[in-house]
Amino acid sequence: MAILSEYEEDDQKKPTTSSVKKAQFSSVLDPSDPIGFLERVFEFVARESDLFKSDSLVKDVNAVVRMVKDKVEAEENKRAKELKAKENGKAEKKVKEEPPMAAAVQKDEVKATVEKKEVKEESETKEEEKKGSRAPNKGNGLDMDNYSWGQSLQEVNITVSVPPGTKSRFITCEIKKNYLKVGLKGQPPVIDGELFQPVKVEDCFWSLEDQKSISILLTKQNQMEWWKYLVKGEPEIDTQKVEPENSKLSDLDPETRTTVEKMMFDQRQKSMGRPTSDEMQKQDILKKFMAEHPEMDFSKTKIN
């Protein structure tokens, strides 16, 4: 538990003809409910000042939150780098303490391992950049700066964060067959672009959850394909790494489930450089034909 108490005192050195009212704030921070603490802070500020009468209030508060978030992330990155440097220092010290010959061998091995790791990481990075794809999140979508999305074969679910206490009348959400626009009125939209594939507009909905996030449900027209991105221009995901839940497969009709399982099998085979189910079937047919016609010469036949 942390206690926050702030107050200001009159400056005794400068005589004044009128006294200025100073407000004192006192509250207890429960680490399990930081949002509740912030609500009390904002309520206090609203009572004691004209801040909430400003037209740029939401923009200013968002800017402060982003600044603090960036600062926290920078500090975490700094600590991670310091920890890594400390570990590297321990490894170098251990090498120095080894006998001369052993130390030389150990040093060469460490150097070779580091170089090999760097080459591998560089190769993987270049390959990812070449493909232009990312690994999907747990929802088989992607986490962006201001929103996140996930998907099943039938639907796309989107969550957009908004300032606590936001009312539905301040939200703008426009859903069209091939287009989506979401945001707050009077501010640049959080999402604004062409969808990966068409949706059934009559089966799409949005709602405000706990006055702090917008939940959007899009129903796909083509329910047999994974989306690579939500709107055009954002990074693509690697659909070969999509992992649908088994419980959802059991809800499908037999024909659809068979098709989905075939798609999943083919994706795994491709990722391992192995033949797909169709290619395996063709190979079996050719092998059977060769067995039935031993008099024919298949020495120059290539089976892909």
C-alpha cells in the first residue's frame, strides 16, 4: 500500500493582500485497483480546478499517460541492458581466471558461439523482414499500440482502449463491408482503413466495456480463411503459426471441421518443408501406378 499526500503552503517571504486557497489531497493506493485510485485523483482535480473545462483535456491526459509509459519502458530496457552487460562481464572474468591454454580455448569457443548466434539472429531477422510477417498473439491476431485484435475462422474480435469514464456518445464506430473506422469524436481515429476481407455488416456489433474499452465483433464473409491483417497498412501475421482452439473445432459441422483440419495439417507440413495432403495423394497414386506397371521404365521420373 502506498499513501499519496500533497499540499502547498503560503510563501511567507512575499507579503500578499489576499490569500489563495490551497487544496490538500489524501488517498490510499491499492496496487490491485490502480484505476480506482486515478478516478479519485481526477474527481479531486475536477472539484478543485478548471482542468476538466478544457477542450483538450483528453488529449493532454493521453499525452501524460504515453509519456509515463515511454519512461517506464525506457527504464526497463536500461535495466535489461545493464543485466546483460553484467552477465557478459562475469563470463569474461571467468575466462580470465582459467589457465592460459584453457582460457584461450574457452575464449575462442565463446567467440565462435557468439558469432554463430549473431549470424543466426541476423538471418532470422532478415528472413522475417523479407516475409514481412509476425507471429500472431494468443488470439491469432496482433497487438498494436492502441488496440489489439484476434480471430477465429468465423469472426474477428477487436479491443480498443479508451480513457476511463468514456461515454458511448463520444465514440464513433463505422463498419462497412470492406472498411472500418473507430475512435473518439473530435480526435484522430485509432483504426481507419480497408479490411483484409469483406464482412457481414448486419452481423457486426460494437459495445463499450466498463467505460474503458471498445469491443468490436466482425463476422467474416469468407469463413474458411485466416486474416493476415486487420486493415491495410498494418503488419501481417504468419498464418502458418495460427493455433485454433480444439474446443472451437468441435463446434463445427463434420464437413467444415474436415476442411479446417486439412488446412491446419497442410500449414504444418509447409512450415516443415514437407508435402501437403494433396501432394501426398498424388505421390501415392503415382507409386501405385508404378507398382502395377513394372514393365515400364520410371528411372527418370521425378516425384516432387
